[in-house]
Amino acid sequence: MDALKDVCKIGGAFVGVIVGAGFASGQEILQFFAGFGRIGLMGCLLAGLLFVFLTMAFSVMGQRLAARSHKEVINAVLGRYVGFVFDVLITFFLFAVTVVMLAGAGSLLQQWLGLPEAWGSILATAATILIVCLDIRRVIAFIGAVTPFLMFMTVVVAAYVLMSAHAQPEVLESAAATQPHGADGWLIAALLYVSYNIVAGMPFLVIMGGQAKSRTTAFWGGILGGLLLGVLMFLIATAMYLRMDTIGGMPMPMLSIAAQISPWLGHLMSLVIFGMILNTAVGMLYAFMARIMPPNTRQFRAGTIFAGLVALVGSFVGFIKLVGIVYPIYGYIGFVLMALAFVGWLRVVRRRGASARA
């Protein structure tokens, strides 16, 4: 029973880290999947399968190396010098994603309550700093706890959309063509989506794997995280595609769909999205600071406050603009990390085989 609980904690926490402002709101899914029309849903399925393998591979590598930050895994596979370059790139991206999440909080409160964007960003910054200053097990527990609420809300919204009337396919495809795209084609978009999410999620995933009591727990925790993420992606992409004619230009398209169903559902969805924003902001900022300073120290907490305030300033650039700029750039960098996961997993398998023969 304890092993099952640990597996669920790893899987839920990973999904919570990835499912931030862009995912829960639907903005990322719109730009990388639903915006391409029906063929974009195929890209969503492909991305889900890749996530299953990659989350499992990095979780197991984190457990095997007892990783406390992503540095151990990067250096073990790429070597000291090449690993250093990617270490710097990944560390910077963790901070960049934190900035995007804080911007998402501002957009959420503006669309939901009509408040100035700065208010939402300031509130999210304060909450993120407070949670990151806790120890790692409390951070994992917090992140994993919010995920089920998003899953429930996503299933409710997607089920309603699937069972209700929607526009003709020609209208939906035409509306999809007018949406912003994260890449030039659906296949590249799907690969980029997986790639930049692995850059964002890998550092925290290997830390969670490093906390796992056994390799089996890390293995199934990674599998569960990838499966849950794939299912959520497909449900959100399908719901948005079927409402493509009504969500154009909205920074929070899933919130818009929920509000169309019921104003109360819209309010509840807003609370859930805000929780997921905090999830990702906490996971990214913790992994960023853990790479720079030893966790649970006075220096770590002081650095967290400073980094959080700098991220708040960066968030004023704007949510949609940041999603369209930051994620595609790091998506190409993430292709190397996807290859890293494959190579690292092969090494684990080979070492197991050698141990068995010995």
C-alpha cells in the first residue's frame, strides 16, 4: 500500500509540475495541438506516448543516481563539459517557466475577475515563494494534491462538450486555421511540445525519482505520470477543437469553455487553474534554486525570495507573448534531452543485463 501511495505521489506531482498556466488554461494545447484541427489530435496522441517513455526513463535515472538536482543526470549521460552547457540552459529555462506561470496568474485574474494583471502575478509570486521555502517532501505533497481536482474538472468539461452540439467540421477546421500555432506543422508542434515540457519537467522529475524508495516505485511513478498527462492533453485538445469557433483570442480558452457551460463552473475552473499555476511555479522555482543553493538553508530561502521578485518583474511582458516565445526556443534544445533519456535508459538496461549475467 505504501509503494502504491509513493507511485501515485510521483505520478501526480509530475503532472502537477507540467500542468501549469499554459496547459490547464488550454493556451499551450491550443497553439501546439487543437489549432491544427483534427490532425492536431493525432499529434496529441503521439506526444502522450512519448511522455510515457520519457517520464519513466528520467524517474528511474533519478532514483539510480539518488539525484538531488538535474546536474547528476545530465553529467552522467553527457559528460562533464557538454553536461555543463545543458545544465546552464536547463537552469535558465526553469526560471523562464516560472516567469511564464506568474504572467499566467495575471491573465487568469484579469479574465476571471477583471482585476489588473499585476495583482494576480503578485499574489502568485507571494504564494510560490512561501511554498518553495518548505522542504522537498512538503513541496511534492502540495503539488500532487492539486492534480486530482484538475483531472476531475477536465473530465467534466470535456464530457459536456462531447455530448453537446457543436459546429460542423468545416467551420471548426476554418476556425482552427486562424489560431496561433507554436510551430509550422502538426508533427513538429507535437515533438516541440514534448521537448520543452521535458526540459521543464525533467529537473523536478529526477528529484522525485531520487526520493523514491525503490527503482520499481520510480518506474511505475514515471509511467503513471506520463499516462495521466497524455489523457489530460487529449481531453483538453478534443474539447477545445469542438469549441474552436467560440474560443478565438482568449488567453484562457478552457476557462472560456467552462464559463459557457455554467458561470459557477467557470469560477471553479478558475480556482483549479490558479492552483495548477502555483503547482508549476513552485516546481520550477524549487528545481531552479535547488541547482544553485543547498535546499532547506537560509541562503536557499533568501535566494528564493530574490529570484521570485525578479521573475515577477519579467512576468509583466505578457502571458500569450511569453508562451509563443519561450517554449518553442527551448523545445529545440529539449530534443537533445529526449535523446539523452533514450541513451540513459539503454545504459540502465545494459547494466541490468550485465548484473544478471554476473
